[in-house]
Amino acid sequence: MNIYPSQLARQLDFPVILEKLSTYCVSKPGVYQIQHLIPSKEFEEVLQKLKETNEALLAMHQGNGLPHQSFPELQIEIKLLAVQHAVLNAGQFNQLRLMVSMSHDLLVFLHEKKEAFPVLFEKIHRFSYLHELIEEIENVFDKEGQVKDGASPTLQQIRLALLENRKTSDRIYRNHIQRLSKSGQLADIEESYINGRRVLAVLAEFKREIKGMIHDHSASGKITFIEPNNAIELNNEKLDLEDAEKKEIYTILKALTGLIQPYRHQIQEHLQNLISFDVICAKAKLGKILQATLPQIQEEEPVIHLINAYHPVLWLQNQEAGLNTVPVNCKLDEINRILVISGPNAGGKSIALKTIGLFQLMLQCGLLLPTSAKSSFVIKETLLGDIGDNQSIEDGLSTYSSRLIKMKYFLEHAGPKALFLIDEFGTGSDPDMGGALAEIILNKLNASKAQGVVTTHFTNLKLLANQEEGIFNGCMLFNSRTLKPLYQLQIGEPGSSFTFEVASKIGLPENIIEEARQKISAERIQMDKLLHQLQQEKNTQIRLKRDLIKQMGKATAEKREFRELNDQLEDKIAKTNEQKEEKQKLMEFGRKLMSLTQEWTQNKNKKEVIHKFVKLAGYEQQKKKLQEEFERSETFRQIKISEVKEKIQVGSAVRMLKSRETGIVFQMDEKKAVVRFGRVDIQVGLEKLEVVAEKNINKAKANQK
């Protein structure tokens, strides 16, 4: 991505974001990569990095996130593995084992969660586990990182000999200590080691009484360190064994280094993968702190649409101070490419402009944004900016000269893939001539199809935005009663600078303000008044709209509640009618049974009564069976289809027989219909449907949402 001028990223506070991001890294290479992040202009690369960060953030929301802890960096070890006859030491082997094990943990996690995190899984799926490497190292080293006795037969023999030597040495020295302690000839420390040789700490006045070799004296001269004669040969043997142990360990490590060397490239790949995931996890942690989301990324359509977008640095500062941050809402597209923001000083114009520029840098570095997920962005190849005082003593340039040099570069490099940001456009020169030149430059930038944001106090630029296709106005809202900024960007109309109102508010003498009014044309004053009035009307309209939305929401809720109660009542009535019909059937059946009961008591021919009872029971059962068979018949099906077809069409509200859920007919043919219940489409035979009452249609349509 071409960024001009070179200090633009700093002016947009991008280094502040990178510094915050680097604090979440666990490795120096990860910090280095973050400090050298460069925005990419490749759509697929940007989208890939954003998806990686988003999945890592999703893992954090679902649990503890990806495995992410400090790991050995191994740059020296990897270089040594490339050198013939190089030998890694024990510490380096254990660091190597730790790094590979941590890489394995990451691979295992993503293999188990590949359905949940497909983009991150794709990043590691080609990696193979280095089990053989781990096994080779563990054949030599124990869990504490020490070379095992069984690493080689020779080492095992040496260590057995050392063990015997130490046992014998312990016995000899213990006897000496017991004897000399009783005679009061030993110092408090009893024994020590001098140049690797075990010695007794004897009081100096008794040194002639001990047979052995004197190795040293204490600083005070009160203690003499003596190696007993019967231990000298034993200590010589110990030193020889320890030297042999070191040589054998070196031989073992040399052989192990040779076994590991073929894995050098794979080790480097695993390390680079951990560093890459360190950066991804850091991005996710920053995203969590910023409550960031993955916005929509457009490949072709030139749309930059910010919905509830928070400047991340300002948001963090305000959050720490317990202050509220007002989000930015604006949209640049193919029709409205250039936004001209006006309004009073300290009203938030520059913050709105910087938010758009900073978001573009963050996005193209794979960082999620503190904005609604419905926001949209397009990848830019060029980011141009003119922000702040660019006076250069070294180059002998004034502020205005510096700005003109930038405008020349803008005009040469602006195009459909460029985004430009100009703060306080036109200032630094004579207002009339500077304003005229700014107007021409803005028209040229508009003709280039570049998108951009401009802040200004110049009236001619506000008028241009109302007249020229492709350029549109926006203003920072201002409370005209308290003369305090609201920091809210309003799209559609220019804003007043409130110059005289602010001057009056801070107590500047009225006669000075009045003289100033007389110095400017009546048209300019009238224009500023109109802007002032327009903003007041805007504020009023916003309040009215807010109240109206609130009332509409209340009315909608009450309407919904009424519908729910009405539906409940209808369901209750339908259920009551069903129960009534069932009761009537039971009563009819009961009357017939009572009649048979009376006949039983009066008729002596009991068989005849039994025959009637059986007939009655069979009749009811047969009647029910015949009805069920008829309802399953093709004749019944055709009748029902014919009846239903006359009543329903695409868009009709229906429900399945013996069901209460209402749906909408989405498609329909001669025998079947596709009915959408909520968000699910079900194919149903027409004979199984019934049309619902008109009042249930809204409920069915509401379910679709």
C-alpha cells in the first residue's frame, strides 16, 4: 500500500495501535513483526488475515482461546543445525523439545477444532508432527532436562563407577569428620571443595596433626583446607571419571545433533508458525479489548461505510478516564465519493477524518475494527493525507508551500483505488485565493474518482459540496444554546463555524465582535446564520425523530402484545369448541349406553341386549375406521386439494392440519406447496393444509423475520 507522506501513519495514531498490539505478543520475533506491519493492498491476503484474527477472537469468546504462551525462539539453535559438526548443548536440546511440544499442542487443538476454525486449520494442516524428533531427544534426556544414565552403555558404566566412588568417599570423609570433631580440630564448616577436590576444613593450629595435602587457607588464616592421604587416590579417580563423563556426554550430544539436523527446516517451519500465531493471538486480544468486529469487505464495489465506528485510541483513553465516546457514522460510495465536513473548531471534524484513515490502515494489516459488523470497506492501493502543520525549516518550506506540494502529489496519484484525507483544506493562504485554489483541486480529485474526506471552514467548499455530483456535505453537530460540541457527525448539510457565538461565549467584548461582523459581507453573515438555523432545526428534528421512534417502538410492542393475547384467545376458543364437540359425542354415546342398561334390566332376553351392545360398540369403531380410511383415500385427497386450491395461492398464510404454527406459501404446484415456517422451508401436500384467518397473516409474516 502506497502511503503518502511517510509520517501519515504517525499522524493517524497508527504507531499507538501497534505499540498496544505488541504488548500482547509473547515472543520478540512477534513484537518485531508487529512493529514492521505493512498494510497490504492484496484483497485475498487482507481477507485471509482478517479471517484468521476473527477466528482467534472467536476462540477467545468460546473459551480460553488458542494455545498461546511464551516459547523458545531458537534462532541460534537453528543456525547451529546448519553447521557441519556443530554440537547443541543440553539446554538447547531441551529448549528445542519445548518449542516442538508447544507447536504440537497448537496442531492438536486446531485438528480437534477444525470445523469451528477452518481458516486457522487450513494454515496448519500441511504441518507434520515431529514425534521422531521428540523421541530421539527423550531417549537422551529425562523430564528435568538431564542426560539419562542409559543414554549410552559407556555413560552408564561411568556413572556406576562414580556412584561407587562417591559412596567410598563419603565413608572415608565421614570417619575423618567424626574423629576430628571429637578432638575439636574441625572448623564449623567441616568440609568443602577446592578445585573440584574434596577437603576437610581444619583449624589452622592443628594442620600439622592431619596427614594429607594442604590445598588452601581461609582469608583469615584460621582454617586450613586439607585433603586426607587416604582420599587422594579416590579423588583422582573421581576427577578422571567426571572428565570421562563429560566426554561421553559430548559424544552423545554430538550424535544426537546429527540425528536432529535433518529436521532443521521442519523445526524452522514450526517456529515460524508459532511466531505467526503469536501475532494472530495478539491481534485477537487487541480486538477483544476494543470490542472489535470483522466488517464486510467489498472486492469490487467502492464502499466505505462506517456504522457506529469508534476511534480506537480515543475510545481507550475515554474508557480509562470514564468518559463517553461518540461513534462516527458515514458512507462513501460510487455516487458520494468525497465528504466535506464543516463545523466549529474542537467539534470532532479531525477525529472523524482520522477514524476513517486509521481504520483503513488497521483493516489492511489484518486488524479487526471497533465498529458494527455491518460496516463495509474496500481495499485501497493508495492512502494520501494532509494532516497537521507540515512546515519544514530544513527544506525552507512554509506550511502552505508544503500543502501545495502534497496537493500536486495527490493530483498525480489519485484514482479509483485511492483514499485521501485533507484536514483544514484551503488554510495557510489568503482565504479568497486559497479557497478558490482548494475548490479547483477538490474538483480535480473528484474527477479522478478517488474517495476522500475533507474538513474545512471555507464557505465556497461547502457550497461546492451541495452543487457538485460526487461531493457531499457533513457537519459536526453543535449545541447552539450551550455552545458546546456534540461530537456527532451529521451527513447531508454543511455546518456553521459559530465564530462570533463562541467569541461572545468566552467573553470577548461585544464592540470587537460587532466591528468584526461589519468587516465581512452581509451575504457571508447571512450564510452563517442560515447554517446556524439549519443546525438548530436539525437538532430539533433529531429529538423529534428520537421521540417518534420511541413512541413507535412502544406502539409496536403493545400491538405485538395484543396480537399474542388475541392468538391465545383464539387458540383457547378453538380448543374449547373441540372439547365441546367431543363431549357431545360422549354424551350421545352415553345416552345409548343408558338405554341399553335399562333394556338389560327389563328385557329377559339378555343375548339380544348383548348383541345390541356389541353392535353399538362395533358401529362406533367401524364408523371411526371408515372415516380414517376415507381420509386416506385418493378421493378425499383430491377433494381436499380442490378445496384448498380455491382458497390459497403464493403468499397465503396457512398451517398444517392438527398444527398451530402458521407459515407462508412460498411456491405451489398442482398437488404440493412449499411453505416457509420461520426460516425453514417445508414441502407439504395441499390436502394437509388449511388457510388461516386473515388476522393471523401478520403473525406468519413476522415469523419469517
